[in-house]
Amino acid sequence: MGSYQKIMLGFFSVCLLACAADEPTPTNPGPGIDDEVETIIPTGEEKYLNTDSEYIFDQEKLHSFEINLPESSYERINADPSAEEYVEGSITFEGETISPVGIRYKGSLGAFVGCLSGPNWADPSGHKTCTKLSMKVKINWDGADTKFYGLKKLQFHSMNNDPTQMRERLGYYLFAQMGVPAPRAVHARLTINGQFYGVYALVEQIDGRFARDHFEDGTGNVYKEIWPLQEDGKPHADAKYLAALKTNEDENPNPEIIRDFAQRVSDAETHELSELVSERMDIDKTIALAVVDRTIRNDDGPFHWYCNGTSGCAPHNFYWYEEPSENKVYLIPWDLDHAFENIITDVNPVIPIADDWGEISADCNGFSHGAFGVYQRSAACDKLVSAWVQFESEYDALKTEFIEGPFSDDALSPVIEKWRDQIRSSTREASDKYGDAISIGQWDNAIDQLQTRIQFAREN
């Protein structure tokens, strides 16, 4: 996303957030050496070394995680969360502790706005003022080859912008139900230095392990937030692809597969595009992704082409995986905290997509849309998206399958209610403890509104 759009998203986030945490204002101890963190050598018999990640992402459980940090380290990251600085600490789960691990706050502008003390919300700075901020735990800290239930990293998303506390988990669940490679997500309780901080979304990291779990050949490259084609329809330079690489960085990586795919799309005539993408993509998974994305109005995802005057137009919040054995590329959804918002009306003034699937506005020029007038470009102006749009019958068939299957009231309402029951007591506990936590009444009302929006999407 361009800087202008990030600013607008941040401004909107201010409207959503009311952060007045019941915590003392931290002091900044300045740079220094962390207090010593104990090194625990595993015996090899630990459950976390001998059980796979399905246990962590068990949809039937609400797991609790304990993070422990030296006070000086905790004060330092609280004094400047936007630095996203790793410090050493430990994590305990079901009585087993991994130590040391790397721990930091994580987030984009939208995640920090309204939650830091700095005076310029467009450039987040200052100490932490919200109770919850998203956190990342690096299990393979400092070059260690340790894994936690097969995972190298844990991501705890604060859900500060989501009063339902459901959007990410629900969105990824629906993508997966339609066969789309998507990260797994569950709710989790998080305690830091003995203090319960609330309910978080624990979202699977998209990395090499994700690729190995979701694809037959998981040795290929994973790229974050780089569209195969530039706005002008040409491939990027190799260096641009490699800058977005998230796997195989130390193995003399080559972006040949995604670059060749982009070149072939760029060179193809319109009538050749459908055959080309059928050859180089799993078209059922690709069209299913588009169906779910558009039905749940994931308007801050890969089909929203934000525009600004300096860097042109481009989408964000997605990954690509290239599978070398099949020579295919796969689009992977990411960051769904604003999905479901704009189903009935454009509640969010920053992110709404103007066009229905396949529509083109303003002759492919950038145009202003939404209450904040953020500039965007029609997704179908991109040659790759225009190729997917050609699969009209497949889109219609998969949409019917989605509406009548995993998105139906009979299938989805019990899932939402089960998850609501799963986190109710923890949501109440956080509400009783913190002034900036959502109340049970507000939370229940938000979930009821979510279900109303979902029903509207089914009928329209």
C-alpha cells in the first residue's frame, strides 16, 4: 500500500480504536544488554518436539500461552513498539518452556495507530498505550533449529480493529473449506509476565514450513506482497522479486518461475490467457479464492489496487508460492482483519472496492472512491486478473458451491456459535480487567451484526 493509503487507513483506525489501557506509562531504559534469559536444553522427550502443528491449530480448543520477558526488555519494547525490536524471553505452553526465544511487537501503521503515545499518528512512535498489541515469537531464535509443534514462529494478532474477534479465523476457515491454500488460525489466550492480556488470533506463519504442509513440493519460493506484473503489465526486475522472498534466501534463490510466468502473461494475447493460466495455475483454487474473497468483501486484499502519485497502483495483503515440480504459482490470502465489514454498506471509508468482480471503471485510470476518496484502480485492468475473469462459468459454479456449502447458514452458524462460546469467558475476563477491552454486550452485538452481513451476502 502506498504512503497515502497507509495514512488514510491509520486515520480510520483512530476512529475504531479507543485505547486507554490500565497500565502505567513505561519509561525507556534505553539500549542495553537484556537481563539474562535462562537457556533450557530440551531432553528430546518434550511434547512440543514430538507433536505436529495440528495440535496447536485444533479448532476445538482454546489454548493458553505464557510469555515471560526480563523487566528491562519488556520495558524497552513497550517504550517503542513500532521499532519491532526482538528481545530474548521464553514461552511456556502446557507446562513446557522454550527458552530463549525472540519476542517482538508486530504490525503495520494500522495496527499501531491509536495505540502509541507519539504525536504524529501517521508516523507511529512513542510508548504503548493499548493493552494489546500484536506479537511475534521466534522459536528458531539466534540460529537455533528448535521447532515448536513443527512451527518456527508464532503470531498473536491483537484484533484491535475487529470488534467481533472473528474475522481472521472465519475468513481463513472459509478459504480452506473451498480448497484454497490459506493459513490456519485459532483463538488463543495470552499471558505476559504473569498477567492475562486477552484473546488473540493465533495465525499460521506463511513460510517454508507452511509450503511443505500445504503443497506436495514445498521446496519452492514464497513471496510476500509482490504482484507478478507491474502496473504497466510488465514483469519486475529479478531484484524486486528477490526483495519480496520469504524462503530459500540463503540458497542462491532464483525467481525464474514467477518471472517466467509474468513474462508469458505479459506477452500473451487476450485469447491465449485462459489456456496459459490453466497451465500455470490451479484454476479451481484460484477462482475459489476470488469467490470467497469477493463474497466476504475482503476489500483490503489482493483485488484492491491502491493508487498514489509516486508509486502508482498495486494491491497488498497476499503471498505467492511457486511449486517447482509442477511449475505452477499459487496466490495465498493474508491479513483478513477488515473482511466482512463492507458487505451491506461501505462501513470502512478507506478500503471499499468500487467494482464487482470483473468490472472496469474510469477506463483503467485511477479514480477516487469511498467516503475518504482514496484512489484505486480496477483490479480487472491487470492482465492476470483479467485472465481469471474469463472463467465465468467456473466462477458461477464455485460461488453456488460456496453459498450452498461452507457459507450456508446450516454450515456456518454453528461454527460461529461454537467459537463464540469458546472465547466468551476469556473475553469477559479481559473486559472486566481492562478499560479498552470490548464489553460483552458490544462483542455480542458485533457478532450478531456479522451474522446479519453474512446472511445478506448469501442472498445478494
